[in-house]
Amino acid sequence: MKTLGEFIVEKQAEYPGATGELSGILSSIRLSAKIIHRDINRAGLTQDILGVSGDENIQGETQMKLDVFANETMKKALIARGEVAGFASEEDDTFVAFDTERGRNAKYVLLTDPLDGSSNIDVNVSVGTIFSIYKRISPVGTPVTLEDFLQPGRKQVAAGYVTYGSSTMLVYTTGNGVNGFTYDPSLGLFILSHPNMSMPKDGKYYSINEGQYVTFPMGVKKFIKYCQEDDLATKRPYSSRYIGSLVSDFHRNLLKGGIYIYPTSTVYPKGKLRLLYEGNPMAFLAEQAGGMATDGVNSVLDIIPTELHQRIPFFVGSTNMVEKAKAFLLEET
Ligand code: AHG
Ligand code: MN
Ligand code: MN
Ligand code: MN
């Protein structure tokens, strides 16, 4: 039985020059995950967690109390350890530079979707937390700048998510495979339960909000029809599964094989999901597990970001399914 703490120390030892900063950040995330897990688990018993906060975030989304709480939890846990130089979040208007002696001298920045799947909070359906870590570009010793956050996903040094599902799991990569840890609340420990996770090349699930069908581009409509056709060789029709939490839909497809799609639509002409907080970290995990992520055609990790809250169309999952969707999109352009 190996704990996440032991695993982090073991991995750090494999890099003789490592300063322990990345390990410290991962420990902050582990602590945040435990706090968010605790509060989600008793959400129905208190007025503090369920419901709307009364505010909107800068992207015009209604903020739930848990969105705000998870965001503050992450920020506080990171500030307390002083291992990151800056923080950017779906819930904040702009990035935060941790402008203290330690913050200015830290090497990394962290980006997060602190609470993914907001619409599921009040109805006891699983939600998640997503994080993405980069080495800063600006000189150590100065406050971080916007360019530190606008790096292509290929530059990520670590990324992962926590899924607060039937059990709570933390899944992450540092660019050397993907490992999953299940939380044992009685011990307060994450235990390595899913070493070297690998996404099947083919899958049997497709995950997309089909209620929005009429708003989708023709290539996506045709791909959906393809998923529904009868074909023995490719084991179609595939099953439709859509939780409405990217983290949970991705997690299922990672384990079982499948594709998650949030395309452009007449409602969301640029797509809905955020490149920096959702697209890049999930794309990094997908590729590290042998899967694939595109904006329909191009690799998500190669996109050069231009703004913090940038949205993208997102296709992620089993390689052969993502390739198939791409072929349908290309046919229509
Ligand atoms: P968030 O709760 O962080 O804003 O993200 C919600 C995202 C994603 O998790 C989910 O798959 C998708 O939005 C659901 O959107 P629809 O309700 O439009 O299907
Ligand atoms: Mn949101
Ligand atoms: Mn999200
Ligand atoms: Mn969110």
C-alpha cells in the first residue's frame, strides 16, 4: 500500500536536482482535495455549501457557493506553503501574483478549475477539481506576469484532477504516465489504486450534451449519428453517457474508453470549455494515458493561448474515436 505522499517523495528522489517545490504544490492540492471532499460530503446538511453565491464570474456564469469555497480553499492552501509564484482560476477575474518574498522567488504558476460541474452540486452528482502547473517564464525574484499563464499546454510540468465521485480520487501526471489515488476518509490518506493508467484506443461511450444537437456543426451531428449506427466490427452503437461534469465524464472514458465532446455551437460559437483550466490539463492527461485531445482538428496542447479565460471546442478521449470525429469535421469544411 503506497500513499500519495510516499509516491511524491519517491518520484522527487528520481530527479537529483529537484528542489521539492513541485512536491510542495502537489501537497497543497492534496490538502485542498481533502477539505473540499469533506465539505461536499456533508453538503446537504448545511446552508453554507449548496446554492448560488449571488455573484457571477467574469465569464458570465452564476457562481455557486461551492465554486467560491473551492477557489478560496485552493488559493489559501497554495499561499500557505509559498511554493507557487502565482495563481489563475476560472472563478477569478484575472491572475493573482503572490507578491511576497517566497512568492516572488517561486518557480511555478498554477491554474485551476476549482469546482468543475457546478450544475451537479445541488443534486448530489459528482463534481471535480482540475489543476495545471507551469514553470514561469518571467525572471525568478519578480512578481509573475500574464505571459507566465499564457503558455501552450505542451509546456505543462504537471496536471491532474480530483473527482469527488462514489469515492474521491486524485489523478495526475508529471509527464511520465498517469497515476490515480483513491481517498480513504477513515485514514485521511490518498492511496495509489490505479498505477500507470492507460486509456483504451477504442471505446464504447460517447459523452456530449445531445439536447443541444440542433446547435452543433454538421460534422459533429454526423459523428453523433455514426456513434448511433449499428456495426458489428466497431461494436456500434456506442452508449451515450453524459454526466455534465467534464472530470467525471473524462474519468469514465479514461478507464473504459470513450470520447467527450463540447463542440462549437450556435450558443457557444467558440466552445464552452476553457483552454487553460479545463482543455490543457485534460489534454495532457489524455496524451499521457495514450489518448488524444483536439479542438476538433488540431492538438489542444499546441494552441498558443491569447487570453486567460479563452474558450475552445474540445474533443478528448480514446485515440481512434477522436480521430474519427476529426475525419467527420474535416469532411464538412
Ligand atoms: P464548470 O462547472 O467548471 O463551469 O464546468 C462545466 C462544464 C463541464 O464540466 C461540463 O461538462 C459542461 O460544462 C456542462 O455543460 P452543459 O450543461 O452545457 O452540457
Ligand atoms: Mn463555471
Ligand atoms: Mn469546468
Ligand atoms: Mn468550475
